[in-house]
Amino acid sequence: MNSNRLNDVALFLLRTGFSLFMMTHGWGKLQKLMEGGEIEFYNFIGLGPKISLILTVFGEFVAPAFVILGLFTRWATVPVVITMGVAAFMVHAGDPIGDREGSLTYLICYLAILMMGPGAYSIDQQLGKKR
């Protein structure tokens, strides 16, 4: 296997693996949002807990689904990066580094995807070939 193909496989695994794991975090929050009722959630930009939860669901569930598909990949990583940055540096700011490790790991992973792009095994790549 040549190095370009190996890089594309690695990007595919990085995109899909981390996004599937990220979506497990977002799934619980999506269920909480869909249940209705009173929402208690970290209000990180002053728009209220419900809007903050909606933005978090977008960052932890919707955007990773786009990353898995490799559709608008670089754009889709931005909400995830912001969500993980807020989690690591605002929500858990006073916590020990071990408690922030998960959000920091996701942050670094999605920054790498943002910089490298989706690779050959993506809808983005297929759409680019047709032009």
C-alpha cells in the first residue's frame, strides 16, 4: 500500500472512529433535548441553557455525522473544536487535567482533521472529482 493510500485510510479511521465516539456523547444530550422539560445545562455564552444545549448537540452529534460522511468536513470540524474547547477550558476549567483529558483529546483530533482534510474516502473528495 503506498503512503498516499495509507494516509487516506488513516484519515478515514480518524474521522469515523473519533466521530462515532463523539456522537455517543451527543446522543444523550440529544435525548435530553428531545424530552422537553426543564433543561439544566452550562450556559457558556449567555444565551440560556436550552440554546447552549442545542449548540452542544450540534457540536457533538450533528457535526460529527458530517465528518463521518466526509461532507463539508473542514467546516463540520469547527463546531466540534469549539464545543471541546468550551468543555476543556470553560466547563471543566477548575478540574484537574485528567478530568479534561477526553475533551482535550477530541479537540486535538478534530484540529488535525481540520488541518488535513477528509482524505480520499469522503464525499468531499468525490464531489471534487466531478468538477
